[in-house]
Amino acid sequence: MRRSGRINYLTFAMSVCVIGIVALVFLILFNGNSPTEAANQFLSALAAGNDKELMALSWYDGDRSKLQKEWDFATQVAGKYYSFTWSPITAKRSGDSANVEINITKNARKFGSYQEQTAIPLVRKDGKWLVDVKSIDRKMYPDLPN
């Protein structure tokens, strides 16, 4: 005879195992950043002038020390007083590459600034989305690295 309100420990243990397996599968499938998250992190670092984070989020097949100097110049000299805002529109993936379309407002603090649409190109390297520096629209920010 069963009493109402008692817990069947075997049923409880099985429920916990099933929830744990579902959570583990979710973490495995959705681990890593999305192209939109990577583009937002990159643009946040660019807006803040954080050249160390820009280096970590950039894909560049050339000399990394040259890229470091170019990011330093772009963020600390050429773009020191440059401000912009952005909002992501869509992300289009194709294998290990992606384009995140954004609306960007250049010189956001000035009267008469307006939104333009551009795209942030990304590549997936070692499971992480990185911005393809050589393919960025050069009109987006002053003196971007080549």
C-alpha cells in the first residue's frame, strides 16, 4: 500500500539523470560563440579602443606584431575621438565563414549622423569565430589595419 506524498527515489534519480543528460547535450551542441556574439565583442573592443582584445578577436594571416601596431595606431591615434554605434541585423553562415550585417552610425556624437548598413566578415578557426581583418569595410573606422 502506498502513501500519498511519498517520493519514489528511483523515479527521482531517473528524472535527475535525464535532466542532466539533456543539459549536457545542450552544452555540447551550443558551446562556443556565435558569429553575432563575436562581431558584437569585436565592435565593443573597437569602440572601447581595446587593442589587446581586438588582437584576440582578429584573424590575420600576416605578421601579428605588425597587426598589433596597426590596431594600436587605429585605436589610440586615428580613432581616439571617433565614436560609433551599431546594431546587428542578420548573420549569414556558410561553413567556416560568416557575415554579420549591421547598422552602424559613424560619428555618433555629431549632429546629422546617420545609419549605414555594412557587414562584419568572420571565419571560424579552432572552434572560435574571428573577424577577418583584411575583409572589413575600410570606411567603417578610421585607419583600419590592412
